[in-house]
Amino acid sequence: MITSEYVRIMARYNEWQNKSTYEAASLLSDEDRFKDQGAFFGSIHCTLSHLLWGDQIWMHRFADTPKPQADGIQASAEMILDWKELCKERKSFDDVILNWSSSLTNQDLEGDLMWYSGAAKRDVIKPIGFLVTHMFNHQTHHRGQVHAMVTSCGGKIDDTDLFFLE
């Protein structure tokens, strides 16, 4: 389905886009970052906290990294409430994803993964390559929401087109 090279590209894209997103959001006030703008997780900050949680839970499943501090999707929005700490943890976890992707082989993306899904409230079995694709898609989805919220607060995030990745 996907290759290890695709995963490395998407890990680099994730890091690049997070850097741009966090830089733009850092220029906003805490009030703007926490303002409920009607997104699923409400605010810029809470959406970014959820997104970090999502990456951590998927990487826990893929690479046995530690589980995130928040217990579940709803708690993920308030997993890290301090902006500087969230920025630090995001940067650190982007390095985890990059390092994981650098040693990944095509064979690592074969087979199925079984886990208990809190969202589905049951055990789920899906192909690993499909789930890795889901993780990157989830990142893009929520960064798109953050992009709109940052823009509505007067901020500007760099271009998001994949082909600009260097």
C-alpha cells in the first residue's frame, strides 16, 4: 500500500508544517490561542494538544513509545495547557516520528495491527500501512483546522503544499 520512503516524506512534511504552524501561533496571544472558534476541539491550543496526543497514541501502537499523558480523546484537548511546554513537546515528538521513519522498512508496513479503540469502544484490526496513512491524514486534517483559526486571528502560516517540501 505505502512504502517506507513515503513514510519518511510524510514525517518530514509533518515536522515542516508543525514548525510553521507553531511559529505562526506563537505570535498570537494566549487569549487568541485559547479562543473557542467552533472547531471540534474548540481552540488553536486545544486542537494542537489533541494532535500531539493523536501522534503519541499512534506511535505507541506502531513503535511502543510511551502512552500520552491524557487518557482518551476528550482529555487530549487539555493534555498540555502551557503553550511553551506544548511547543517543546511537539518539537520533541516530531523528532521521535522522524527517527522512527528513518529506520522503517517496507516489511515493517506489512501485516495487521490489533488494538482496543477507545473511539470505537472495541478491538480493531487494520493493516499497518493503512493506519500509518491515517496518522498522517489525521495530522493534516487538524492542522487545516488550526490554519483556519490562526488566519482568523490575523496570523499567517506558510504554504502547506506538499510539493514545496525540500
